[in-house]
Amino acid sequence: MTPYERALATLANEKIDEFAAYPLVCGLQRRLLPGTVTYSEWATDAKLCAQSFVEGYNKWKFPFTVTLEDLSVTAHDLGANVRLDSENTPFVDGHIIHSMEDYEKIQAPDVMKGRTGHLIEMNSLVAPQLENKSFVIAFLEGPLLTLSQAAGAERLFMDMFTDPAPIHKALEQTTEMCCNAVEKIGETGVKGMCWDYLWANYSVLGDAEYAEFEANKYAKATNEATRKAGLGLGIHNCADMPHLDTQIKKFGVDVYSLAYYPLVPESLNMTQVIEGGYADKCTIFGNIDPQMFMRASVEQITDTTKNLCQEAKTALCRRGLNSHFVVASGCEVPPDLECKLENVTAVMEATHEYGRMS
């Protein structure tokens, strides 16, 4: 199978020659570009950013490509100050909410401008170059994550219980922004859309709170806009205790990317996720510890990949599934200059060897 054929077969739960593998390698790929490209250049130059994803495919033949930049994109366009260091992931260091009245001042911006516009342009450059080579999935922060990044998570969660009405007005605007963005992303030629709905996390919000502040209205709108744009629906949630029943079964997603925290008793490993029925109608991406790409030896990450492949094979067999699983990192591979490119190669090679299905 070609990488693209393997991706399509995995999404359809068809028989495959080997597991698809896609460590979430995003900003790290700037190191594959000619010369020296800093992170700040990569995050603000759509052509450089797009070319790095193409170079990632050329080097590692990824069946999937997720065009994640960072989690401050939409917050920046709402007016939050984003710190763009030369070699650090951009992050918000100046929030826009200083009083309850500030929530009501939020307005959905023009998504074709700012960093969201840059991300849309980047996807339009990536998609044609990877057509029929890699299954390209765009990535953006969801309505609640967008607001928490712009407002400050700690303040937002306190304000939710103090006076929810202004929060809902702000969420209407961030939802409008997200829906407008996915409409434009649908015109770029990418195949899917992955939303980061991070706060569906039992460490932060219970079912009732998550339903009120994202699931029932706001994520429902962005999910519907994704389908209307003709895109596959994906969610990334690297929380320790994600709301899988809501985000997988209720939302009816096509792909779900998750992490595993062995020191958290309630965090589900891959066996529990697959045998719990979450992979029945959804392809699961996961869940190698991202820090292994920086700290582990080639031998260690090879062994981890081998064990994950065997675990997934066993669980899929018990569930009567053909595929619906992708070897991946639980979150983005660190884009740090000290991250080991050879460990990405090791995961891909180990999957070729130990992820074979025949």
C-alpha cells in the first residue's frame, strides 16, 4: 500500500498491510528546510510553513499530515498579545479580559487576516502538493479553547460560575469565528479538520459544565460547519481524562487523537480505549509520550513503538476491527532544537516492522 492508500483504508476500517504511523511532527519540520529557519519565521511565513510539511512527507512518508501550528492562533486574532520568540512555540502573554464587560466586547474577526489567515493560506499551499500522497487534516482551536487562550484559562473558569451570561456571548463570537474559518479551510483542498476541544477534561470540567460551555451548542455548530465544508471531522484532546463518550460517540467523529498518562489512574491506555468501543466507528491516533522524542534513545522509542503496535493489534482483534488505529504521539512532537529527528525515523521504521498486519 502507498501511505495514502493506508490512510484511506485505516479510516474505513479496512484490512491494511501495516499500521499507519504519524507522530504529530509539526514545527520540528522547519529543521528540514534549507538553511536556518527559526520558529518565529516558520510560524509567520505561510510558504515556509507549508514547505516544511511537504519536506516532512518527503523524508518520512507520513500517511497523515496534521497542519498544527500552535494554540495561540485564534487568540491572537481576537486581540491577545502573542509572544513570538525566535525559537519558542508562540504563546499568549497578554490577555484581553480584565472585567466581565470585556467578554461582551469580543467580536468575530475577519478570518482571512492575521494568523488565522496565515494558517488558511498555508493549508492551501500544502494540500495540492500532498494530494494523493498524504491525508491532510487542518488544525485549529475550538470555541472554548480560543476564548480561554484569549481571556486566560484560570480567569475564564472562575467567571463561568460567577456570571455565565457574558461568557456565552463571547462564545457565540468565537464559534462564529471558528465556523467562518472552517468554511475557508474547506476551500483549500485539505481532507479533514481537527478541532482542539481541550477542555472536555474531567480534571477541569464535568459533563454538565462542558455541555453548557461547548458541547451542546458551540462545538455542535463547528462540527456541523465542518461537515458542511465537506471535511472529515477530527478532535485532538491531550487531556488526562477526556470526555470520550461525548467527543467520540456523541459527536460522531472520524478521527480522535489522544494522550495517555500512566501516572493518572483514570487515564485510559490504548487497550481500554479500543476495547471500550471508542474505535468502533472512529480512527484513534495515539499515544506515545511526546517527551520520548527528546529524551529517549532510539532503542527505547523503538521498543515503545513495538509494544504499542502489539497492544493495538490485540485490542483490535478482540474487538473484531481491521484497523481504525494510527501509531502517533499523544501530542505534538516537541519542536525544540534538541528534539531528536532520529526518533521520528525510529517510530516510522518500528511501525513498518512491528505494525505489519500479515
